[in-house]
Amino acid sequence: MTTSIAIADPYHSRQGSFWECVEREDPVVWGKADGPLSTSKLDQYHENGFYFDQDLFSATESSELLAEANRLADLADPADAEVVVEPNNRAVRSVFRVHQKSDLFRSICCDPRIVKVARQFLGGDVYLHQTRVNFKPGFNGKEFFWHSDFETWHVEDGMPRMRAVSVSIALTENNEFNGPLMVVPGSHHWFVRCVGETPEKHFEQSLKKQEYGVPDQEALQMLVDKGGIQAPKGEAGSAIFFECNLMHGSSGNLSPYPRSNLFMVFNSVENAVQEPFGNRPPRPEFLAERDFTPLEG
């Protein structure tokens, strides 16, 4: 018997004691082949859930971006809510809202090389849902467990549909030793309902170590059996565009070399966040911007 909750919200999650995997109800590619990417690349994105560009930015540009990221990390106050430190030490893990802290990063968020691709995937104007720099220092950079961003953005932020794309730009080399982003190709075609009830102010802990809104191990096994695991690796300046429901994560950095990435999320202006679909107040705006002004670029 279909419940009224399922009818009202096809992506409900964290409302039961058992996980469930259901097919997505939204397109993957909302636009047409009249942008910078060819039809074949759009088809690959539709099938796999990500698009990898080996050299989106030059070595000179990447060096400038890394210097700016390190500047923000040096200025970061661990007591600031928009700064996340590692759970076991004071090393900076993430600095949020970098588009408001840096003119350089704001310009990158509006760079046509990125925005035009985002518009093509999402079928129209986009706005910034979230920005941050993620740091994984050598030896001590901790893992990010497997998750779908959309599950959290839907339940905790109020993002209605799967119509957003994330972009992660490598500011340092991302290799097999320093905890690169790992993805499960094709997993975006499925939505995993997670178990457990969201605690109050969950974000205060989840940004360091997420325990709610993470998929069950059986669900992960099923998705990996279907699609495998890939880790798109590249030099500084490479970038991965990935669909908001793609299952992804990363292991810890055991190498001596840091891994730093600029991360930004573009959401369709037609998919602007509303009241969260969970039973908690919305997270702070540095995690889910509520300025829906379309980006130029």
C-alpha cells in the first residue's frame, strides 16, 4: 500500500527502521546539447553521474587558487561556525562560503568554463547552493564516508528535486595515495532512504563525522556491485562535475602530501531550497544559501 508520505515526497528518508533503494524520478540531464559539452559527453554524464575534465584550469591558475585557499586556512578561526576542523586535532578540514570570503573564488564560481557546463546539465539558470575548500593534510587528513549529497540537502536543507551539480577542482594533485574523491558510477539512478532520525543541530557533528544520512552497508554493496568504484585522479587544475545524488566519499590521506580541493554546488533557480523535508529547522545559510540570484558567466 502506498503511503501518503511517499506520494507527497518521493525522496523521503530517515523515517523508518529499514533502508530502502528506489529509482530516481527526475532527469539526470535537464538541458540540451547546445552548450559546451557534446552529446556523447552528456550521455556519459547521464550514464555514470559525473564528468571529469583533466585540465580545466592551467598550472598558473591552479597555483593562485591554492595560495588563496591556504591564505583562508591560515586566517580561519576554529571557533567560527563556517570553519570545520578535524575531529581529533585542530587542523582545518573545511572553510565554507569561500565565495563571500575571497574575490578570486567568487570569480571562479562565475567562470564561464564552469557555469556554462552547470547550466547545460541543469537546463537553465543556476545559483550557488554552497561553496567551500576541503583540506586533507598529509598523514592526518581524515576520510569522508560514502554518502549522497542530495539526501542531506533534501532532508536537512529543503532541496526539492535532483537538479543540482557539484564541482570539485583539484588545487593539488589528487592521486591514489592522498585520499582522492571516489565515486560509484551509476549510483545516481537510485535513491537510498537512510535509517535513523536526524538529531537536533546535526550539522555540528556531521561536518566532522556524518552518522545520520549515510547509506546502509548492504545498500552500498548493491550499488558497488552494479557500478564499481572509480577515483578520477589528476593534476592540479583538473575538475570533476558530479550529479547531486551520486554516491561518493574518500579515504584518509596517509601520504605526506596534502590534498586540497575547491568545492562548489550549483542548483537550478527552479529548484530553490524551501522548508526542509525532515522534521528539523533548516541548516545555516553557509551550508545552503538562500540567495537565489542567477549567476552570470
